[in-house]
Amino acid sequence: MPVTLIVALLVPGRWYAALAWPVAVLALVLADGLRGAWPAAASARLTAPGHVSVGEDFEATVDVAIAGQAPRDVQFAVRANGLVETDGEGAWLALAGGKGTARVPMRAARRGTALVDRVWLRWRGPLGLTWKQRALPLDTRIAILPDIRPVHERGAQIFQRHAIQGLMAQVDRGDGADFDALVEFRSGMDRRAIDWKHSARLLKLHVKEFRSERNNQIVFAVDAGRQMSDPVAGLSRLDRVVSAMLLTAWVALKLGDRVALHAFDSRPRIASGLISGAAAFGELQRLAARIDYSGEETNYTHALTTLAARLTRRSMIILFTEFTDLTSADFLVRAAARLVETHLLLVVVLRDDELESIVDRAPENADDVTRAVTAAALLRDRLMVLTRLRHLGAHVIEAEYDRVADRLVEGYVDLKRRNLL
């Protein structure tokens, strides 16, 4: 435009000469597009791990090759479904000899099979006047499984922390309900455990030693309803509790108990049989991977009544759930009241850090005051529901999202030591 205006002002009779400028620009653009590598000469390949844990950060590798007169660098972007989050949008890759390799940071956001189905490549022409672009289809699949990293990373630490090896070999004696042995009385032993009949026969005081009961039934009831799909620190509540469940199940299998999985939302979705032995942990992991995210409301009455009907002996039921309104919480309390009559119920919920932060934050305007009052009312209702559950005889664990696994294992070991089953 400036060149055209200058020509029209200086040589008004030759105004049409100004048309040479846009024509020259179009010619340069055409020449720039014809020179260099064509889009058809570009190819790309993406390499990613076959499986990762949900919430895990990992990297995929993009290999780019451009035949012919390749540019010095190329811009690329990949597309994946909603199960993974990528940071490779519009990243630049330097080429050497027409080839280059780049790493794409990714994060497994949800369980399932992630699909990376397309990659875009584009680069500038030699004159920098044109873009050349090509979209290439991909079929890279990544299995996103429940997070069992706590089992590998903290399993041994938890065993050491709670002295579970001692629980199996030593602490069991004297703390349980199953008869283990008849031993001679020593100072410090419980006098109530003296067996007077055998003491009279042997002419020495003997006491009965007991051990903790083995082969207990532990049922993990996982609420997969709408509220459990809400994210907490970038990961859904459901994935948080599934990870804690797998760690506790591994500990229970190591201690000789039998475990089962029961997942539900508006109706039961997964109802497994009881398994035992550490070798069966892989089967439990595969069942946990099938727990799907749901948008339906949780039906506690139907799900927990169905679960109770399947159990033929007293069991420990560990219920992972979440509630925000008193209506759904009332159904939870009624269903729990029927369970605690026969079984040992342990309810696990995650603390609502968002509500607590709203209450603790200093208000700056009237809207902040309204939010704080509403959040305080919700927390008060939540505390009332948890208190009702405790009064019924249920045990309740309310933990932070990053400590729920440790708190659950502590609660399980404590209940086992107290022989409440």
C-alpha cells in the first residue's frame, strides 16, 4: 500500500505502474511455494509407551523426515483424545539432513485407552513467504492403567512402618481370637488367659496364646458415580481412591486375607468373587482398570443391598464414596445402618480442600463472604453426616488426596490388630 500510494502521487498518469508491486509479490510467493520440499515429502512417526499409570507424566517421541530440499526446522503438533494431555502444541524441531527427533511431554489424565491419531507438520518456504503443511494420520494407542506405583514405591516402607512382618509372626500371638499354643506362664502375661485345667494337670501355670484371625473377607466397594469423577489436584477422585484401594488390597493379600471388588453407580457394575494370595493381585488390578467414569447419580440402597445379599459371612466392607447434598447422604446413612448390623463398615472420603480454602481465605468483598458462608454450611452438613455414620458404628476415614492410601492402610491394620472382624 505505501508503494502504490507513492507511485500514484509522484506519477499520476502512470498509476497503473503501481500494479507491478503486488504482481511481483505474488510472483515471489509462487516461487517460494514451488521451491523447497513439497508437503508430500514429509513423514512422521510417533513412539510412546505401551502402558502408563493414570496421573503419570511420560514422554512420546516424534520422528520427522522430509525428503528433498528440507527446511532447517519444522513446527509440529499432535492430537490425542481426552485421556492424555499434551504439551507439544506448536513446538519447533530442528532438522539435520532432513531428519529430526523431538520429545513430546504427556500426562495420563484418565484411565482407558488413549489414542494419538494425528500429527501436523508445517514449515516455511526458502523466502519465508509461504507455509507448507501436512496432516499425517497416526494410530498410536496407550493403555492407561490404575496407578500401582504406591505398591512398588511405598509397599515395603508401609510394611516396615507398621511392622507387618512382626504382625504376621509375633504380634499375632496374644492379640487375636484364634487359639495358637499353650505355653508356660511368665511374668507380665495376662492372668485371665490362664488355663486352670491344664495347669492343674501339669502342676505349673500355663496360659493360652492366641493369634489374629486369618482368611478374613475384605470387600472394596467403590462408588463410581458422578461426584467421584470430579477432579482433585488434576486427577479424579475415582482414580485417587482406586490407587489407595490397590495398595490396601496388596497388603491384605500379603496378610492372608481374601479380597473382592464391588463397583457401582446407579446400579452395580463390577462384582467380583473373593481372591486370595499375592499372586492374585494382577487379577484385581485388571478388574480395577474396568471401573469406568460415570455421569449417573449413585444409588446406595440398590448397590449396598445387592452387596450384602452376596456375602455369606461377616466381612469388612471398605466403602469409597463422596457426597455433597443431604439427600444422597441420607440414603448412604440408611444403607450403612443395615450393613453395620452384620458387617464391619469402613467409609473412606477425601477431604474437600476447595471448600476449606474458601472458608479460610480472608474475604475481600461481599461475594467472598457469600461463598465462605455457603462453603461453611456445606462443610457443616458433611461433618454431620460423618458423625451420624460414626454413631451407627461405622469407622470413617477422611483424608487428604495425597495421604488417603497411607491412612487407609493404617486403618485396616489397626482394625485387624483389634480383631474387630
